[in-house]
Amino acid sequence: MSGLPAPTIATDFVQQVMTAGGLNAFGQALSFFANPPHFKGLLGTGVATAVATNLALSSTEDNYSGWDATNHWWVVPAGCAGLYLANFQVKWGTTQPVANIVLAILGGASGTTVLAHSPAPAALANNSGLSLSHWIRVAAGDKIGFQTANGGFTSSADTVDSTFADLGFYSV
């Protein structure tokens, strides 16, 4: 099952009789935690990116169908607000970007609030890259995008999954 909202914490009391509704809620909670919201998107090889523009990722895993391929952001499903782990990695090819390139994870209702950013690296090399992992707290309907600041890059041609973004539900 997919598309279930995060379960609410029960306020049951000792010796409460289990009802059909209670069993159904328990089953839905088990289903949700067995298959929580998760998104993974990849950027193809040799793709030139623009500064301050969401990366045009190809969705490879999206069990709650939250990826908006037009605006290049993932929309947090209804009932799935909470704490998520966001991972973002870029790898460029033989042409390195500017030395102060920064990775940014954006979110919020409009998808424009910086939720996390990487520090600018001291030095860059060809066929190198950057990564950023950060906990983000999101509300239902928030739009999560992945961008570079201070410079774009051309993705590496060596492997198709060297530039990616990944989001996974952690807790309510």
C-alpha cells in the first residue's frame, strides 16, 4: 500500500476493547511504516545545470508520486508531514565549476526557502564533486527542490547515478 498518511499517536487506555476501527488504524499504521514516503531522483550524464534552478532529476523511486517533473521539486504528500533525511550529491566531469559552488536544499510552501546548504569547498578538482546530507522538517504540501548556488556544473559522464537527490521519511 502507498499513499497512506502518517499515523497519529493513540490515546488508548488499559483494558480498552479493540474495535474494527482500531484494528484498521493499527493496520494502516503498520502499512505506513512498512512503506514510508521516499523519493530518489537522478541527473543524467553530461547534463549542464544552471545556477539557482532546481535540478531536472529523473524520478527513479517515488512511492507516493510526489515528484513534479515540470517544476523539478518533490511535493510532501498530504498527511506525511514530519522529519525527513535529505541527501544531495553532485559530481562533475572534466570541467570543474567555480571554486565557491554550494549545494542547496530548498523547501517550504513556495519551494524557495533554503532548508540546508553545504559549505563552499576550499578547492575543486576535475571529476570531483560535493555532497550534502541534512535533516529537514516539512509540512504537507511543501515543495522540496535541489539546486546549486554560486555556479552551475556539467554532470559527470562516468556513471548515471553520480548526481542524485534522495528524500526519506524518518518520523512524525
